[in-house]
Amino acid sequence: MKSTDISENKAVKTTYISIIGNTGLAVIKGLTGYFGNSYALIADAIESTSDIFSSLLVLFGIKYASKPADKNHPYGHGRAEPLITFMVVGFLIASAILIAYQSIKNIQTPHDLPKAYTLIVLGVIIIIKETFYRIVSKKGDETNSSSLKADAWHHRADAITSLTAFIGISIALICGKGYETADDWAALIASIIIVYNAYHVFRPALGEIMDEQLYDDLILDIRRVSKTVTGVIDTEKCLVRKTGMTFHVDLHILVESNISVKEGHDIAHKLKEHLMKELPQVADVLIHVEPNECDL
């Protein structure tokens, strides 16, 4: 099985875990918030519900981005991933606006204190969501999937909103009458945190779609591996663009100035095969052969 197929399978399985986990937690949060008189928990449930739809988008994006290149898409379909990430960011911002709007309404409306047992539920949720964040983030790094990394940030945002809800409810219960709105202020603060996290999801995806040079470690590996191939004296320009979970490389190499065109072609071909073998995340390499000026 190709490394790209392995990465796709990892990403898909991880996304299914996210969908199942978010569905279960959204139901638990919603019911606990409703019966426990906590809007912060209801707001948390809204955020988890948006996570379900964003995870479904991520699943679609991973599957579409992994489609092979065709006549109309010679570089493959990988750019679908950052586009899906932008949509995930839209879900985050929409849920933040909804939570903020309802929080402000609740702050202005007298209501009862939250139930104490909501703290137990929130404590468990915080642990679960932080665990999800670490698992999904690790898989995102392993597969180079920007949309999976965005999904991981959803879990981190959820853990943070649950933490603010925990603090708000604790203040309301400890301080008692007159502090009923602490729960709602916590939900309002959570909405601001969600927007902040949305930016952290959006920025790398924007860099990917704009072909920013963000892959210095990979470029160092490419240069290192290139010098191990017989005939390659050194490397010059090295440009990397990310498409989905793989990378396309433009590389200039220096060779002896007195070799034939065929010999230069053979070196380039051997180098391309070696790079793609040693660095499986590299999907294609375009190599430009330059004569070594010291030989001229």
C-alpha cells in the first residue's frame, strides 16, 4: 500500500472517531445543560454540534483531496483540503456568534443557579476533549492533513469552552444568589476563545493555498538526501508546495559541466526516484539541471 493511501486511511479513521465522539458529547452536554440549568453547557453542546458537521466536511475533504491527478487536475485534488478548512472555520465563527448572542440575552434575563452535578459532567468532558485533541493533532501531523489539524483545534476549542463553563458554574455555585449570570459570562468568554482558535485554524490553510514557503525542515531533508545521489554536486533553488497530504517539489541541482545531456537526465531521474523513496510525503519532483560553474 502506498504511503499516501496509508495517510488517507489514518485520516479517515481519525475523522470517524471525531464524528462519533462529538455526537455523543453533544447529546450529553445538551441534556445536562437543559436539566442542569446551565447555558454554558448548552453553548458547549452547540459548539460540539457544529463540530459534527465540520468533521463531516473534513471527511469529504480528505476523500476528495486524495483522488489521483487527472486531465483537468494535473497536480491532483489536494487543494480541496484548505478549502474545506475555510468552511470549518466558518462553522467555528458561526457557532461563536450564536453562543455570544444567546449569552448576552441570558445575562439580561434573571434565572436560577446551575445544578452542582453539571461540574462533574464538565470535568469528564474536558478530559475527553483534550484527549481527542492530542490524538487528532498527532494524526494530523503524521498525515500532513491541514483539515485534520483544523478538526483537532475544534476539540481543543471544545475543551476550552468546557473549562470556561466549569469556572463559570463554580463561581455561580460558590458565590450563590446574585452570581447566576457567571455561567452566561463563561459562555460569552468561550465564544471569544472560539473565534481566536478559528484564526489559528485559518492561518496555516491560507498559507497553504497561497503557496507560502512554510516547509523549511522538508527542504533541509531534500537537500540532504539529494547530496547522497552520485553525480549531484550540490543543490540550489528548492521550492515546495503542499497539495493535500503530499508535497510537490521544484529543485535545481548542480552537476559536472562536461557531462552529456543524457548523463544529466539520468542523474535527475535517479535523484527523483531516490527522493520519493526516502521522503514518501513527496508526490512529485521537478528537477532542473545546472552546470557547476567551478568547472567552467
